[in-house]
Amino acid sequence: MIDLVSQALTFATAAPASAAASEAVFSPISPYLLGPIGAIAAFIMAFIFSRSVMSKSEGDAEMVRIAQAVRDGAMAYLKRQYKVVAAVFVVLIVLLAILWQLKLQAAMSMVGVPLAGLFSGLCGWFGMKMATNASARTANAAKSSLNEGLTVAFRSGAVMGLIVVGFALFDVSFWFFVFNTFGEKFGIEIGTPQGLVALTTVMLSFGMGASTQALFARVGGGIYTKAADVGADLVGKVEAGIPEDDARNPATIADNVGDNVGDVAGMGADLYESYYGSMLATMALGAAAVTGAGLMYDQSVALGIKLALAPIAIAGLGILCSILGIFTVKAKENANFAQLLKGLHTGVYVASALIGIACFGVLWLLLGSGIQAEALNQLGTTWWRLALAIVSGLIAGNVIAYATEYYTSYEHRPTRRIAEQALTGPATVIIAGIAEGMKSTWAALITVVIAIIAAFSFAGGGESFLMGLYGVGIAAVGMLATLGIT
């Protein structure tokens, strides 16, 4: 009985302190600010890069004519697709309203879900608009200088990458601020472990909107691009004897439209969903890890808030480092394909190294001292071990990227081996292609398994299973932290 009274008094006296800890999250020196600062920086740099690309010439009249045809087709497709997706979201909002009335879903999901879908769609829209405007400009720039062509192409791609991370981080930062500031109006107990779990759970449901948009954009765009590609090849190469991607073949326009709606608009929505979902899932895991872990009340509140805050701070840091990495991408004149790839690698490796170093500083600020550091020790981990979990995700992402390039670039043996089989006929090409494709999966599989085990162990998974899962989640955030440049 005495223990119960003592615990009740501890919780009662801790409530004001926990409320103060919650307010400190949004102080002028809080690492939380890395989130909105990173998002704003992404929008500003995306605008600057887009203006830079648009200032270049599209070339001669024929280049302008073809580029305009592709642009018109791509926008017509997207408008049609987004009308269908909008109708789906109307139905989804009605279903969420019914679930809210049944007390199975939070009321704010009717706002957060369609908003996430809208941002995901905007990523595809702006990214594809930039891509269709940049194609002829890249070709024309490459006439004068290889480095100029690479710069135009890469910075037009950076517009897409920065818009994706900017919208996702803006959305997460906005809702985290709103729920922590006005949570009581939405039935969330601010400054309590239970309130933090409720907050992150509601935010996690918003990912449904991004997933819905990605499903339509990726699948619809993917089907269209393959149909257009095969159709163009059949009409041009088989029936008319025209080389692939020849402007004399009208179906080539459909092929290029398909490439844009599938590989640009579809990929943009898909990457938004992955990036957005990894942050929300990690925040929810952080809140869950401290609930029921046997920690003191103040420790639970302080550690829970900081663990939920860490993915936002790391993502914001990733945007700033990605912007710096973009400026390091250059190419020598008369460079070969391997040298061009090396130029791209330099940008990604610089961004990854900067994030890997800086994440130690951010986690030290968040978790390196105070009651949250004591709480982490009780759960079997420390701030620097969580930083190592992030680094394991960064390394895994770069290893998978290299392995993917090795098995798909004609600079390396696997693709050349497939090409050599063409000497003996199409059957051996197919067999060799399938064989190399199957072999290529081992690198990603083993890398992911090792990264999961490393992140789980660094985060103290041996003593706290949920903290181990949090480590895996924040490793995924680390892997996607360079998304602005990759």
C-alpha cells in the first residue's frame, strides 16, 4: 500500500516537470528545429536549382518540338490519374469518418491522411514537370560541355529529391508541433508517456495517405511505361525498321511519356511514402519502447520525447548534408562512363560521411546527458550506440547502391556476360539474364540482414526488445537520410 501511495505521489509531482520537458522540445536551441530548417532549406534549394535549369536553352526547334510533345503527354496522363486518385481519397475520407464515429480512428486522420496523399502527389507532379523541362536542356547543354550536361541533369534530379524530403519532413514536423502544443484539444495528454504513444500512433496512421498515392502512381505509371515502351519498340523496330527512340516513330513520344510518369512521378510518390513512413514508424517505436519499460515517470517522458524527436532531427540534418553533397558532383571533360559514375558517387559519399559524423553530435545533444541518458543506460544502450545504429543504416544503403550498380552497369562484368550470350542467340541471353538477376539479390539480402542485426544490437535489443526495434527503425532513417541526393 505504501508503495502505491509513493508511486502516486511521484507521478503527481512529476507532471509539471514533464510538461516543462515537453515545452523544451520547441525551444530556440532544440534539435527539433533541424526538421523545419531542413524542410525549408530543401524548398529553397529546389527552387534555386529549378530556376538554374530553366535558364538553360532547350536547343533547336526540333528539340523544343519533341520535348513539348513529351511534356504535354506526361501532364495529360498525370491529370487523368490524379482525378481518379482524388475520387479514391474522397471514399477513404468517408471510411475514416465512419471509423471515427465508431471510435476506431482519431478524428485528425480525416485531415492527416489526405494531406499526406496530397504532398505525395505534389512530389510526383513537380518532379515530373522538372524532368520533362530538363530533358532537352540537358541534351543541349551536353553539346557544349560534359560537365555542363551533368550539372543540368543532376540538379534537375535534385529538385525531385529535395521536394520529396522537404514535403515529408515539413508534414512530420508540423504535426509533431501541433499535437505537442494543442494535443489536449484532440484528446491527447501532453507530457505523458501515454500521450506520446497516442500522438505517434495518430501520426503513423497518416502514412496511409502516402501509401495510397504511391500505390496508384507506381503501379499505374509502371504499367503505362512498360506498355508504351513495348508498343513503341514493336511498331518502330519490328514493323517499320526504325531504331529505338527515333523521333520518326510517334510511339517514341508515348515511350518517353511512360518513362516520366513511371520512373519520375511514380518513383517520387514511392520514395515519399518510404521516407515519410520510416520517420513515423521510428517515432512510434521510440514512444512504445519507454512505455512499460519500468522507468521512472520523468525518465519515461524525457526519453520518450527525445527518441520521438531524433528521426526528425536526423532527417533535417540529412537534407542539409545532401545539399552540400550536391555541390560536389562534377565531371571532367571527355570523361568516360566510369568517371561520370565516380562523380555521382562523390556527392553521395560526401553527404553520407557528413551525416555519419554529425549524427553523433545530434544524439549527444538529445540523449547524452540528464535523466534521458540514465534511462538509456537502464535499457541497455547509450546515445553513441544509437548513433552507430544510424551509421550501420548509412553504410548498408551505400553498399546496396554499389551492388545494384555492379550488377546493372555495363561498366562491370555481369552485364557484359549477358551481352556476350547474344552471340549464341536470344535463348542464352534470357538464361544468362535470369541467372545474373537471381545472383544479384544476395548482396542486398545479406547487407540488410547484417544491418538489422547490427542496429538491433547497438540499440540494446538484447535487454530491451522494443529498443532494438527502435534501433532498426532509426537505421532505416539513416539509410534514407541521403534521399535528397540519391
